[in-house]
Amino acid sequence: MRTLGIIAALFVAVLFTSCGNKGNVKVEGGQASGLEGEWNVLAINGKALESDSAGFVPYIGIDLQSSRVYCFAGCNRMSATVKVEDTGVLQFGQPMSTMMYCPNIDLEKSLMNAMSEVATFKFIGEGAALLDKEGKQIVTLQKKASFASLSDLNGSWNIVAVNGKSVSKKLEKKPTLTFDIAAGKVFGNTSCNNLNGLVVSLEGSRNSLKFENVATTMMACEDMSTETEVLSSLERVESFGILKNGNLALFSAEGNILLELKK
């Protein structure tokens, strides 16, 4: 299995390097800063992608602040450096990848094959398209989330959705999270018990976010289901971003929205 993993990683590296060796990606239809953030991949070579049972779709992240591009199609995590020139050109560097072989590796290969053909891109409405040198649209993107600084998390937020389901308005207490980034702490309510814990962000990863040592009071409530889901979701949070509606999204390692928060 390890040999298969190495072969898969080398395959990805060759494809992504092919994309990088094409040199530059010319910016069309907008400024380079408009590329900042994470993008869901909606279609590859005109074929629409369907989310899996957990709602996952492949995504690409472009972080111009740290000069990094990364993508995840459900198996290996791939990243490379990205350089923005004054002319509005992007240049991708040597890629790095994890080394797993997964049942859904074909989707990853398909995305990497398409990316290796990218020559230009343009913004279409609120989305973006990656085009080959002939101008054919080969990857269709939809904005998933914009980046935000950790300090933007400060203050109190209402949890309005858990795992894609709206929080019931009939709850006696609204579930909340309050961030104190300077102190590295989080406080809140699960809809039943009060909670507190630590907030951790990995250095070098702009949108990294994890919760550690989360503890709660020990009251019993008539409906504990929301509390159970909130606490389970907090354990799985790996990153954060701002959605189109201005709400804060807390994502799993797979890129699924675990918690949606509103000030």
C-alpha cells in the first residue's frame, strides 16, 4: 500500500509540476487580489461534480499573503508556492503532496490533469473559470470562503447552523462562542452548558484554527442533541473563513462547514 501511495504522490507531483512549468497564469477579468480565498471546484472539463454523502466537494485555496496555493480533492493534500508579479501574473513553484492512495484517487487525477493544462483564468459573475491555452474552460470555481485574520474572530457570535442544519429557534438558550484571541481563549454556551477552552492557530497557515481543552459545566437539559453536535464539531475544526453572507464558517479537515456563526 505504501508503494501505491508513493506512486500516487509522484503522479500528482508530475502533473502539478507540469502546471508550474508552463510558467505563468495571466490574470483576466479582474485583479489578482480577487483570487484570495478558498474555491469549490464545481466542474472539470464541463462535467459537473456532485458532492459526496457528507457534502464534500474538491477545493482550491489561494493565499497571496503567504504566497501559497493548495488543493484537496478528498485524498492527498497538495500545495505549492505562488508568486504574483506586478504585471498581474501568477507563477506556481515546485509542489508538495501527501502520499496516500485512496479509492477516490481518480477525481484527484482528473483535477490535477485539468490544472496542468491551465493557461489563463477569468472571473465569471461571483465565480471564476480556469482556461487552457485555447481559451477552453476546463475548471469551474465558486467562492467557498474569504480569508480573515484571527483578530476578526474577536467578540461574541451566535451559532446559527451545525453541520449544515439551522439551529432550532425553540431552544431555551442560543448556542454561542466568544473569542478572546489575545488571550488564546474561547467561551460560550452549547444551548445547555457553558463552555471554555483554548484557541490555537498553526504558524504558517493563515486560516488554521483548532480548539483544545474544551470543558463544560455539567447541567442536564431536556434536549442535549444540539450540545452534543456543537461539542463534536468543535473537536473537528481545522480552519475558518468568511462566507458570502458575512457569517463565520468553521471547517473540518475535509473542508466541510461544521459550524456557521453570526454576530
